[in-house]
Amino acid sequence: MMSAYLSSLFSLEGKTALIAGGAGAIGSAISEAFAKAGARVIVHDLSADRLAALKARFAAENLPFEGLQADLDSSAVCEELVGRAKQVTGRIDILVNLQGTNRRKPILEVTQDDFDIITSVNFRSVYFLSKAVQPLMKAQGGGKILHFSSLSANISFDTISVYAATKAAVTSLTRSMAHEWAGDNIQVNSIEPGFVQTEFTRPLWDDEYRSRWFADYIPAGHLAVPEDLITTSLSLVAPASRYVTGRSVVVDGGVLSGDSWVEKLGRSSVYP
């Protein structure tokens, strides 16, 4: 009895989920998990090749799949994508914004083109895609929007100034949308992942020095993998979270929990 009740709280049966930027490493894991939880998954991505690869992965699992390719470079394209997604089942119950890009450069080397590309993908498309889906969700009686921000919304590192600023903007946007749309029964939350091992972050974790640094810096002792983000994502779009909105959940292996001065100063300088 209790098992069936708990299952219903985290079931996505009968729901349609539009997952933007959903054919990358994290997006693929989340898209597959949502489909297995019962959702009809519509995956958007810029890359037709990644969509084809994910379609094959879904087919191997006998899961329904709909892929939509688009460059979300304007509000008009965002509106068009929502319209195309709506044609699949006539509704969109869940929107996940996973689209993202970065060009790692020191501030003094960042060009206007770098700035425009990063802000367009990481913030503008999130803003206008969410804006485009809101009227549909309101007419349906509600919905869930999940943004993917980043640990860098709270703590930054060299060469990611624009990226970090866009992720801080997404975290702030989460609160604004949650506040304005709460009366429409639309819950808006975000996840701030820490260091996740994907092709996108390969320039970081594939470097021997940085790999050792991650192991020392992250309290958990290792990088996350995309599957580590599934349960948090599922819980924030499932019926169980109907009273949770405007929250940003950090999934970072304990990075923001603190640092250790013992190892940095040397144990002999702190303890006898």
C-alpha cells in the first residue's frame, strides 16, 4: 500500500516532458530516466547527430522518443520549438532547460562574440523558452519547469567569468519565475550541479593536475557522473514536489559544505 503511494508521488505517467539541450551526457541520462518514469519525452538539441544517437539508445530500451533539432538563438525560435513540441501530445507538463555552452578564457581575453554566444545559450534561451511554455502550462492547469544552473552560481574559478554570471542569472530567474507563476500552479526550480564528468568538462578532468585537484577539493573525493543528477531532477518535476518552488538545489559532493585548513596548513601546525 505504502509502496504504491510512494510510487505515485514520483511517477510521470501521462506527462509530456520537453527537455532542451537534452541529448548531451546529463540530458541523455535525465531524458531516459524520465521516460522510464512514464513520461513522453521530447528531446531538443542543437546537434542532429546527438539526437540520432539518443534515439537509438531509446529504441534499444523500447522507449518512445521524439527529437527536435533547433538553434535557440532567438525568442521566435523558442516559441516555434514549444509549438512543435505541443504537436506531439497536445501538451507540455514539464520543461527542463539543460542547454549550455562555455568558452574558457580570462576576463581580459573575452571577446564580445564570446560574451554574446554564452549569454544567448545559457540565459536568453532559458528565459524565452520558459516564457513561451508558460501560457500552455497555465491553460493546462499547471506544470513544472526545471532549470540547470551550476555550482559556479555560488563560487567561480579562473576563465569562466561569463559562464558563472549566466548561471547566477539562471538561479535568480528561478526565483522570479516561481514567484510570478505560483498562482498558475507552475513550480519553477533549479539544480546547481558541481563538477560532473562529461565531454563538456573534459578539458578540466582530463588534465592530470586538475584531476588530482578535484580529488582533493571535493569532499566526496571524486567527480559526479550524469546519473548522480537523476534522482534530484525526478523529484523536482514529479507530483511529490507540488509545494516546492523557487528553490535551487546544489548537487556537488559537499563542495559548498566547507574546506579543510588542516591539510593546507599541515596537521603539525594545528594539532600536537
